[in-house]
Amino acid sequence: MKKIILGVLLLLFAGVAQAQHITIARQGHFSVGGQTIQRLGKYDNSKFVGWAEQEETGQSYRADHAFVDFQIPADSKKLPLVYVHGYGGSGVCWQMTPDGREGFATLMLRRGWSSYVVDLPGRGRAGRTSATTTAKPVADEMFWFDIWRIGVWPNFNEGVQFPKDSTSLSQFFREMTPDLSNHQLDVPALGALSERIGDHILVTHSAGGFSGWMSAMQNSEVKGVASYEPGGFVFPEDEVPERIDGLTGGVAGIAVSMEQFKRLTEIPIILYFGDYIPETPSKNLGDENWRVRLQMARKFVEAINRHGGNATLVELPKIGIYGNTHFLMQDLNNAELADLLDDWLLKSKLN
Amino acid sequence: MKKIILGVLLLLFAGVAQAQHITIARQGHFSVGGQTIQRLGKYDNSKFVGWAEQEETGQSYRADHAFVDFQIPADSKKLPLVYVHGYGGSGVCWQMTPDGREGFATLMLRRGWSSYVVDLPGRGRAGRTSATTTAKPVADEMFWFDIWRIGVWPNFNEGVQFPKDSTSLSQFFREMTPDLSNHQLDVPALGALSERIGDHILVTHSAGGFSGWMSAMQNSEVKGVASYEPGGFVFPEDEVPERIDGLTGGVAGIAVSMEQFKRLTEIPIILYFGDYIPETPSKNLGDENWRVRLQMARKFVEAINRHGGNATLVELPKIGIYGNTHFLMQDLNNAELADLLDDWLLKSKLN
């Protein structure tokens, strides 16, 4: 009897210890979407045709797909999260942090949410495209340090949720990767992903935000959208607000049909914006790039709700969460942001 | 008492059910190696300098690193496996199969082996390099179908361990991705990885095989090497065999100092080659590319063992395993190959 109780206790203890681990039922990678280019002519197996582009080799070339890295935890929530990256990088921004803490997708896995992390066409593992593109070593890191509100180079913003050691900064910049696409492939790729995996929730970032709104309007499989600092916004064609000007080019609303827009009123939507975004014009690139976008985001959320939708704009400093950069999902408080998202998903009955 | 026994049985059953899952203690991504390019001049925060390459922007650019995707299972073996891909693709070849079965790294995770899957510089997520490189849509898939011994296009090899549906073939080809590097960065990146993670076992493929030998000779952290159809081989400078000619260019041994070569005699090494490799010259590209390499592999293994080493060459058809292409790790029998590797690692006391 004592032995049996000891056995039960040991097994229970093993269960508690395992709770710190992530239990994965399935994981893998696959591509979605894209096209197949077929050259004219007849392929000749006996000779090597060389590497230069040739017209009549009779060979094919698959291109313009996205790549997807997925993990399904044991006892996962029903709806998976599809992570869409923004400009300049790949899906890796959702899977790591500059200082080695867990990536956002892993934090959400621990909360029971399956992940589908996308490398959009032309980036990361989705490198084969139909475009001819030249990648050049254009030094731009100080510019992005500013634009992404880590600080005003070489100074970090006061209280910033970004690690200040040089190794972390190096890891962060090395997440950037060229875009080898013709820049019009993101939305079709998200459509192909919808077809493959069915119902899901989009979690988008920055330039990926616009592709997310487009996918939600086109694919009934999108059951909700959480967007971290989206860069672009859609409006019903008769209700596009005036362009908002700013030092980095400002932002204009994009017109879509009322029928399309209405689709965004049928699903729960949340937008998160971080810290250091001023209300009035500034001389700083990072201030300016997000001041205009936050203002347009407010109009976007108003428009959705005016038409009967359920959109929420969370300006993090207004709820007492300070120091977030544009890369909120990697910031030092990303576990707190994962809790916020988890709460919203459950409250919105998206599990 | 009955309730307690029932409780124990239920917990034991839960334990068995969980055995089908993978229990991950830690996972993430990081970059290793590379350089930082620093442009002259002083960075001006107030103006946008544009995208064209400019000399005096005062900005920096991190480049030439590798990217690493790691997973550490609970109760992992002590030494992790570092997966090095070959020409034309990224680390994704170790993480998926064309038909959606589990990738090789996941199969090995299930056997307790931690994985570090590398995207070598210029490929996949490691896209920023110091080179200026143009990616073009050069149609080449039939060529690779042949070279990688899936068959002689459009026919599959008889009994081939490759799924014959068009979706799988498409997934397979879409794993290819451009190389944006200057082609001399792989070995330094593996050195930087050795420094970061310490002792490990290399699992290499194809062109990655040569970088693996170089890393093993330069980094004492490499405690063993398993190489799937390596494309290149090193020999002591006075013992380089004659070049072996063939239809796709043949293969020459690469000379290294005896002191360097000796390092390969101090660690367990295994090489695996698949099916459809003839002994005598052929008119087929795939036959020819691997006929010469298998012959050179035999000389390489002989050289290591002649100098007191412990190298094994496994020609799979000779042990009754048939149908393997050049992408053995993805083939339909990859779970059987994972068992073979697991057995060898344990027998070689590399756990």
C-alpha cells in the first residue's frame, strides 16, 4: 500500500515536472501556394545545360510559394495561430528573441496554441521566386534601430524593453533577410495556406498586417486577427479617411468594397501598439513612422465598429505597459504580451 | 485500494500515450558567425538615406552568419546533433518530408537526440551576406531529379523510396532556395557554432559533407560525424588518390596536412550511400555523379582507417536496404535510417 502511494506520488511529481516542458504531438514544414514555370523544349537527360537562364530546356521551376513551420501541441486549442512577419525579415521573428529567451510562438505553444509560422514568398526558406532579384549589402541598421523605436541611434529609448548588450543587438539585426519576390505574392500565399489548414487565427506584424486584413477579407477560414503594429489599413471605398502625412511618407487608407470590408466586422480583431509613439509631429523617423500609423489604426478600428464589428485597439502605455518597441513579440516583456493575447483569444471564444 | 490501483494504471496509461508525443525542454533560433560591415561617415537620424548602396552613411550591416533552429528534448542525450545541409537548399531538408511524414531531425528527437539545424550563410533565414548576388528563375528541376537519383526524368527509379504523387514532387522541389553567399562561409560558420554550443556530432549531407570534414579537423568540439552521401573528401597531402573522372565532372581528393587529417582518425565517423549507384561508367547524370563519389568515399574511409581511425562506409543496398535516393533523410524509409544512425551513435558511445 505504501509503495503504491509512493508510486502515485512519483508519477504525479513527474507530471508536474513535465508541465515545464512543451509536449508536441506533431511538427514539420511545408510549402503553400506558388506557381510552376515550364520552359519550352524537350529535356535531354544526357547533357548538362548549365546554370544560365535558358529558354528551351524543357525543364520546370517551382516558385513564389511560402514556407510554413508548424507545431501542434498535445491537447491544443482547436484553432491554430498563423504568424505573419513584416518587412525585412522572415518568420524567425516569432521564434526567437535577441537575448535567447523563448520566442513568441513558443510562449503561445506553452499556452496550448498551435503555431504555423510563415516565411512569406521570397524570404527565408521560401527563396525561389519568379523574379530576378539582386541582393546587395546595403548598410541600414541604424535606420531600422530608429524606425523600429529601439531608440535614436546610438541611444536606447529610456525604459525600453530591448536588451542593451551588443550580442543581442547583433542577433536582432541578423534576423533581417532579403526579399527576393516581386512583392505581390503575400496575400495569395495566405490564401493557399487557408485552403490547406482550414480555420485559423492570424497573428500579424507590421507590413504583414495589411496582408492579414486582405486574407481575412478573402478567406472565410480566418476566424480572428491579432495584429501587432500593422503598417497599412483598409476602409470601405466611400469612407477612406484623408491621408496622414509624416516625415517617413505618411500613410493612406486603402479602399476596398463595402462587401469586402464587412467581412472584417464578422470576426474578432485586436491591434496592439507599443510605446514611444507621439501624438504630434516630431523630427524623429521612428516617432513619425508610427504616429501616422497609430492615428490611422484608430480610424480603422472606429470604421469596423461603426459597421457593427468587434475590433479593439490596445495602446499598451494606456494600460500601464511601457517600453515596447515595434518588435513587441520579441521584447523583454513578451511573456506578458503572450498572456494578453491568450486572454483575448479565450475571451473572444477563439479557442 | 482499488481506486489507487486504478489511479496508478491511469497515470501509467497517460505515460504511454505521452510517449507518442515529443517532450521539448527548450527550443529557439539564433545566428552564429558572420561579420559586421561598418560604412564610413556619420549617421544622420533626421534623414532617410535610401536603399541604394552608399559609401558614407555611417551605418552598419551584419552579414555572413548562419542561422540555427534548435530543439532540446526532455532527458536528451548528452551530445546534440548538428545538421548540415548540402547544395541548393536550406536546413529544411532535415525537418520535413515531401509527403508530410516527420522530418529526420524530428525522428531523432523522438530517439532523444537534440537537434541544431543549420541554414548555412546565404541560404534560408541566413540571407544577409556581404556578396552582391542575383537570384534568377533558372529552370533546373528535371536535372536535379536525375542528379539526385529519384529516377531518369520523367521516370522514377524502380522501387525508389520517394513518393510518386505530383504534390510530393512539388513540395520536394520547393525546398530548394538560392545561395546568396560568396560560397566560402560555411566552414567558418560551423566553427562559430562549435564555439557557441560546445561538444556535438555533425550530421552532414552532400556538399555539406566537405564542410563537415573541415569543421571536424578544425574544431575539437566535433566528437563524431555521420555523413549522408558527402560530395567531397580530404586526404593527407602525400596520399591524395588520382582524380576519378565522370560525366558530371568527376571528383578530386582535397589535400590537407597529415596533422589535420589525423584529427579525423580520433573520432567515430560513418558514411551512408543509397541505391542506384553503378560500379562502371554510365550515360546517366545521376549514376555518374555518385559513382565517382562513392569510389572516392571508399578511398577516404580506407585512408582514415589506415591511419588508425574508426570510419565506416555503409552502402545501403549491401545491407539489404534498397531504393534510397540522394536525399536519404527524407526517403520513405527514413525512420529505418534514423534507427541505423541511433544504433551507430549508441554503439560509438556518442550519447
